[in-house]
Amino acid sequence: MDRLRLIELAKLFAVAMIAGVLLALSGAFISPGVGLGRRLLYWLPLMAIGGLWGEISSVLTARWIDPDERPWLAAAAMTAAISLVMSPIVWLATGLFDGGLYPLSSLPRFIAPVVTITAAITCISVLASRNPRQTHATPDHAPSRFLQRLPPRLRGATIHAVQAEDHYLRIHTDRGSDLILMRLSDAVEELAGLEGAQTHRSWWVARDAVEGVRRGDGRARLTLTGGLEAPVSRRYARALRAAGWY
């Protein structure tokens, strides 16, 4: 597993644990008089399971709903998918925690609280991800590690954009384009040393390559050197405008 993926999973686990501590302090779902230690024992494993299923749900949801173009619809779909699985788990865990299984007829009363908690965490996640990942030139002008991945015929070329195509990346340069096998999330980490940003979940664009912007159907597209156009997702549009990209 790559370093960036490990960092993402560590952040997810940390958020789940913080939410678990807050819920334990609130005493939600637990009978009055139960000590904090037992409340933590109840909530932390539940939030770990919820976080793992939430990550799986986000991947599955993205296959049908583009989170860049419809972030709130994607959040609603994720909330529904997570709650559908977590409601029975919380019902089962709560019954066992209280010393025995609750009757199945009590399951519906767990749905609304689970949906509320899930929706709150998912919306926070959506808001937190509305800033595009940016790369910057380093103070010591160290070259970007990504330059070492350029195919031989593009060595020494100026990178204009990097575009995800399935499991490959198409590197657009002033000498043409070519494909390499790599994930965009890993590429963005290695592009440090070049001024640029993700403009879409499938695109990273070099800032110096931007020559203008074209708008249509409520969306913006950046015009790059050489006539290439890169989409700007609604998720990132406001942050990119505030940063002076267009």
C-alpha cells in the first residue's frame, strides 16, 4: 500500500475515533449511568466499522454519481448506503451492550439517529474536500519527482496538465502527450515542485499553462497552452477563483 493511501486511511481512522469520543461523551444510545469507559468501548468500535464501510460506500457511490459535479447528491447517496448497513449493526450492538438482543420491532427507532449522525459526518467530509490539492515550487527549486516518470521522448518537456484515464495518466506537454501507469492521487504528491492544482478529480493543471477560461452550461473550462482544455469541477470552482486561477 502506498504512502499517500496510508495517510488517507489514517486521517479517516482519526476522524472516526474523534467522532466516537464525542458520541461517547454525549451518551447517545446508551442507558444513563453507564461510565465513560464503557461508552468508549461501545462507540469506538462502531465508528471504526462505520468509517471502513463509509470509505467503501464512497468508492461505490463514485461509480454512479460524480462527486465533483454533484457533491451533495453523492453525500446523500453515501448517507443512505452507510445508514442501510449501520442501522442494523447499531441495533445489534446496542442490544448486546445492554445484555441481550432487542426485538426486531425496535430496529426502526435506530434508523433516524444513525441517519442523522451519518449525514453530519458525511457533510463535514464533503465540505472539507472542496479545496483542490495544490502543488507549489519548492524554496530550494528542487525538481519535481514526477519529471523522472516522463517517457524518454518527453524528457525535458514542460508539463501542461496530467489527466487520469482509467488506471493510466495522460501527460500533456509542449512536446505532445503520452500515457504512464499511475494513479492521479500519487502523481499529485510527486508533482510538488511545480505550481499547479487539481481542477477536477481527473485533472491536475500547471498554473503557467493556463491562458484563459471558457464558460458554458454553468461550468468552467480552462484553456491551456496549445489549445488543450481542462474541466473545472463545481467542487473546486470557488477555491480556484479565490486563488486567482481565473
